[in-house]
Amino acid sequence: MNFLKFADIKRGKDSSDRVGQLLLASYIILFFVFLVLPLGSLIFKSLQNKDGDFVGLVNYYLYLQEPALFQSLYNSLFVAITSTIIVVVIAFLFSYALTRTCMPFKGFFKLIALVPLLSPSILAAIALVYWFGNQGVLKEMLLGHSIYGPIGIIMASVYWTFPHALIILITSLSLSDSRLYEAAEVLKTSKLRAFFTITIPGARYGIISTAFVIFTQVFTDFGVPKVIGGNYNVLATDIYKEVVGMQNFQMGAVISMVLLIPAMVAFFIDRYSRKKQISLLTSRSVVFKPKKNFKVDMIMLSFCSVLALIIILMIGMAQYGAIVKFWPYNLNLTIKHYNFQVAGLGWNSFYNSVRLAFFAALFGTIIIFVGSYLIEKLRINERSRGLVQFFALMPMAVPGLVLGLAYIFFFNAKDNPLNFIYATMIILVVNTIVHFYTVSHLTAITALKQMDKEFESVSLSLKIPTYKMFWRVTLPVCLPPIFDISIYLFVNAMTTVSGVIFLYSYDTTLAAVSAIHLDEQGDVAGAAAMAMLIVYVSIAVRLLHTIITKKILRKTQAWRYNIIDTN
Amino acid sequence: MSENSKNSYLEVKNLSKSFGNFEAIKDISISIKEGEFVCFLGPSGCGKTTLLRCIAGLETQTAGSIIQKNNDISNEPPSNRDFGIVFQSYALFPNLSVFSNIAYGLINNKWKKIDVKKRVDELLDLVNLTDHAHKYSSQLSGGEQQRVALARALATSPGLLLLDEPLSALDAKVRVFLRKQIRDLQRQLGVTTIMVTHDQEEAQTMADRIFVMKDGEIIQSGTPSDIYTKANSPFIASFIGSMNFIPAKIISSGKAQCHQVEINCKTESFSDNQVVQIAIRPEDIRFNQENENDNLITAKINEIEFLGAFQRIYFHSVKVSTDPIIMDISSSIARKIQLAIGDELSLYFSEEDTKVYQV
């Protein structure tokens, strides 16, 4: 009789379960509308001709026939691979200095190294123009080569991607078992051999992951090559030219696909290597503590000092350029560049950016945290949860430019009922949240995983509805990562270019986009001023975030500071 | 309704649970009386925790039913069932004080503030934690956290208390202390309790009745002493306490041949020439002092293990078996007779203490 009963046994649901299911269903719908369908229409567009007829792979064939476009693919790969190699090497040395040596001023160096995160990527390009451009101070150092081209793109890309690499590498170098080094020492292994047999293999997944992340960032970046690329074309600028310049949407879609595929491959390799990384350290490992070594410490100190100096010089020059009257002929200081003489690209775009950042941070944090909670803690609907998890990881593999273009195709279509959000602040907010979804989502998931998985079970046994438990325990405990997510979304919304370049309208111009257009129109000082405005806000918000976090955390996280050793 | 189910507080009928192709529990039926303290005992992976979670509603069974107080709760979500639970990890809310943790379930049931305070104070007193009311769980020792979890589970006076390996994260000494405390508390409150454990000593000292599980099935149930003395399989005999197994062949009624030696044993259910295992507990082996004439074995000491209150001696007897024969004697006796490795001695065990298992 048992097999007969099998079918009709279903778990009874309580109200929390039903709410959870409803929410889960809405996440699936939202992801479909704001991620899957737009990408679908992008693919579809690449298979159509100008009149909207289906033509199969004809556009791709045309693409391959066009040597100029093909050259861009080569150029993109060249700058991305070169930048990746440089960044991985210097970021590895820098993070090694921070984690494995007794170099002094570590805190200061770490702080300086993270400064590029606060600015849009174009700030580096603008600073380089002041240093090495046609009227640059150090133009001669390039020995006759022009900064406008691969040299400039690579230098600027290295600058802005460096902190991203550093964060990953610091994490992976911190995860080291000091017992391994002790074992090596007892076996009379030389320091150099220990480095190549323990340190490098231990960090290899971190290195692989870094390489793919940086590759994707440079490969898909739009702002830097736009500002400093000169005549050196890359895929990202090609898409922009095809779409904005020539209104050739089909070719834009095709190039987007060419951009998307390497990014996807890189994403999956990165995910794979991150999973491997986690398993390296067990709970029994003893965390490595560096020992003093005067020679190594001093070498690292000088290396880090040079890098820190370069970072300061870059951002310093951008600031200087923004307040110099007329570079390089009149070096008196002025604030007139902050008046932004070009119509439509002034303070209103700055305010728009702040609004966008605020909304993206507010709604994004709520949506992302609740979504990750559903995935992590709901007891039912395993398949739907898996689907939402998959959708949540997808945006990381989709370059901002591609997502933006996909949004045009999908939401600008006349028969789309959501057409009304096109060219409004709403579409910018939605696009920004989706574009930066994955990293925030993973932060939330990690935080939730650290919570005892039986909390929900205890609540159920005590007849507490899950939402109450969420409010009283999960939320307070997770406040630090929730703050981290909100600041991440805010700063990225302020600095992003590639995601929104296709989506702003006359009423919703944004600061980073304005900086590009100011530069395009020859107002480099204005562009520098606009980029610096973004930096000021990012710094201000960071400071505010630190203060608020400390205040609120003192209230809600009192338990964290009262930990005693119970053994 | 059967006679049985009228008296029972909780009844599990033909319960099965599969995860994909893996059958975690297979067609289990048990019945638990009101106020009883039962243990699900078994090695890891035997399905004991899954069974407990099914009873709580945290897992959904694939077949079978669960009846609590004559109500079929098989399809009810956990929030509609009447139980309190303590997990191995305790799952104390880290951001709430001890007081708030215990009050957590009460507040939701619309208790008045003053009643909540009264009830929590009562519970704190019950688990001897009155002084710790305003600490966070991270400030408590493992044993104290465990007691908070227990108090939280008991706060709403549930009819059924479920304990999922409640002591296994604790130090040996604390564990022994808490065993008694939990047992006393359970007697005092009379709450029907199910505990899951892999520690046979824990099960033996705490439970009224033990269900021994293996591979998703209950292979024996009974009082702790029943299970110890009348283990129905070699698996249980060796899982609960220690056991010597000697390969043998029945030669006639009451007699078996072990290698070169004849042994008297209880052979009721076996026929001649059947290959069997003769089992004897280490504490049932004695030194031959009074010239007993049955089951004498000459053996040589291979190793002596000092275990505090008693000593475990590993003998080797070429005539009986290639495996060592283990004997436990109290340390005070061992001190008197001065044993040394290599000594050859005559060992004795009575026919009464032997058990015979099929191979």
C-alpha cells in the first residue's frame, strides 16, 4: 500500500511558506523581464536585418568580412591580456607585501590602493592626458609614442582595475596555513622553494580568478578607450559607434555577442576556481603570521611606496587639472570648470547620478538581500530556488554595455507594455541593480550561510512565523554585510559608465557619462572636474557609511563585542 | 483503532523517507508512551536524525504517517505541531540575550510581559542560569549554551521534547553532568522526550527505552539493560559495550567446537554442524581460581591497557582463536595480582554468560 500513499503525501504549508513561494515566483518573473528577455531580444536582433526580417547568421558573416571590426577584436584582446598580466603581477606583489611581510604602514598602503575604487574608470584616462597627452608634463617619457592608443588604455586600465585584483588576492593570500610553512622549515626547505611550492600553489586559484576578473573588466570597459583610445578601436567603442554613430543596431548586437562570449567563459572559469579556493583551508589550520625580514620588508616597502605614489599622482593630477585655469598656459587656480559650460552636462547630471545611486542602493539592497534569503533559507521549492540562484549569478557574466544595449532593444520596442520606463530614471535604477547584482548577492549569501541553519527550524518549533524571525534575528545579525552591499551599489552607480551609456535621456544625464561627453567636446578640465565630483561624493558616502555603521552596529551588534573565550 | 495506539502518545506508522535513490529510513513503526524518554541510537548515517526531523516536520516523509495524541500530524507543517527542539549546534540567536532567547517563543504567543518574565525566571532557575539572564550566548560556555537551548525549547511547555545529539559538542566531563541534569529535568516535568545520539553510554544512562537503528531500520528496541544483555545481533552486541567473538561450530546440544577447544554454551536455536560465533562480554571473563571445570582457556597476556577504574587485558590463545580475547578487570584486583605481559593464565567463563550468533 505504501506506493499508493507516496503520491498524495504533500507537506502542509504554513503562511510563511506561502509568502515565500509568492516572493520566489515574483523574483523569477522579475529576472525574466529585466534580464533574460532583454538578452533574448539582443540575440534576436543580431539575427535580423535592418527591416527586422530574420536573416540567420548573415550579420555575423558580414562582421567577419569587415577587417576594421575584426581588428578591434584583436585590439581588445591585446589590451585586455596585457593589462591583466601587469595587474596580476603588481597586485600579487602588493598583496604579498600586505599579507606576508612585516612591512610598516600596511594600513596606509591598503587605503591608498583602494582609492581608484572611488572614481570612474575615465578619471585615470583624464589624468593620463594631463601627464602624457599632447600638452602633458611628462610627454617626452613616452619616447615619441602617443598616449592616445594602446599605451594609454593599458595604463589607465591597470590603474582602475588594480584594487579589484588586490581584494581577491589579499583574500586568497590570507587563507594560508602556517603549519605548512613550519613543516617546510623543519624539513630544511629554503624560503624560495617554500614560496614556489607552498605560497604560489596556495594562491593559484586566487590568481586564476583575478586574471579572469581583470581580463573581463578591461575587455568590456567602455570609458577608458573612449577617452584615451584615440584611433585605436576596441569592441566596446565599436558597439558605441555602430549604435550611436551609425544607428546600425544589428551590427551593435553582433559585436555585443562577440563581447559577451569571452566574458561568459571567463566568468565560468572564475566561478569554478573560487569554489576550489574555499576548500583549501580547514578549521584546524592555523593562520599564517609573517615574521620580520629586514631585506624583504624594505624591498616591499619601496615597491609599495612607488605604487602608492603613482596612485596619488594620478588622482592628484585629475584634481589639479580640474582647478587649473587653462592648461598648460595659465596655471592659476580657479573653480570655474565646476560651472560646466556645456548645456545639459552640468550639475543636473551630477544630481541625477546621486539620485540614481541612492535609489539603486536603497531598492537594490532590499531586493538582493531578500532574494538571497529566499534562496538560502526557504525549505521548499528547491528547483525554483536553484533557478533564482542561477539568474542572480548571470549578471556578472554580462558586460554593462551589452546589458544596456539589450535594454534598448527590449524596452524601446513599441509593443512592450513596459515601454513607459524607457528613458526614465526607473530604467537606469533597474539596469544598475541588475548590472551589479551578482557581487552583492554573493556577499549576502555568504553572510546568510554563516548563520546557524537551524534558526528557522527553532522558530518553527516555537511557532514564530519566519518573517518575525527574519526581522528580529536575521536582519540585525546581517546588518554589516547589508551596509556593505548598499555602499557597493551606491559607489558603483556613481561611477558606472558602460551600463548606462545607452539608457540616459536628456533629462537623466549622469555624471560619469557627462564627463565623457565633456571630454569629447574638448573640455578636458570640465571632464576632470566632473570625475572629481564623483570622487568627492564617493568619499563622503564612505565616511558617512563608516560613521553610521559604527553607531548602528554598536546598538545591534553588541553581542559581537562581548565575545569571551569559552574554552 | 488498535489497543496500542490508545495508550501511546506518539505513534509512527510505516514511515519511510528517501533522498533521491537513497533510502534514509525504511518503513519504521514505533510507539512512544506519554512521559517516556526514548533514544534513537545508531552510528552516523543510520537515519536517526532524519527520523527525528520527520517527527518534527522539518523533513517530509515519502510514505507513512505520524500520530501525536491521536491526531494525524503527518502533513502538518512544523509550526502546527506541538514540540520543542534542541539542536546539536544549539542555534541560539546570537544577537539576543539569554533572557530574550528563552522568551522568544512566549512573546509570539501573546503572553503578557509580566507573565513572560515570570516564566523565563522560572526556566532560568530550572536550568540554574539565573545569573546569566542578560548575557549573550557568545559569553557562555558550551554547557551553559546547551541549557539555554533546553530552556528555550521548554518555554512554551511543549508536549514533546526533541533532542538532536544535544551533548555531542561538549567536553566529556560537562557531558556526564548534563546527562543527569537533563534526565532529572525530564522526570520532573514528565515531558515525553526523544533523543538522538550515537553515544551508546549516553543512551544507556538516560533513556527508558532505546531504539537501535542501522541502515534506516530499527533493529532492536528495549530497555537499556535488555539491549545490553540480550543483544539480538552481533552488530548491537559490539556497538553497545565491548564483546569478544569466537568463531565456532556446534557439535552437539550445548557444546561448540572453537578451533581446538570445546566450549559449553546455549545452543537452543541452532542445529549440529552449524557455523556460529560465540560472544562473551569482557567483564564476564574471570581468572580460574576455584577449579571450575567448564569453559577453561589457557591464554597468554599480549597487552595491558590501563583505563583508570579498570584494566583491559588482551590475551592470545592459539588453541581458541587468532583474534585476541579481551578481559576487563577492576584496577584494584589487577594491582593485587601483579599481571605482566607474557604471563600464561587460565581463564574461565560460565555457560550462562555466553551468547551464540549466527554467522
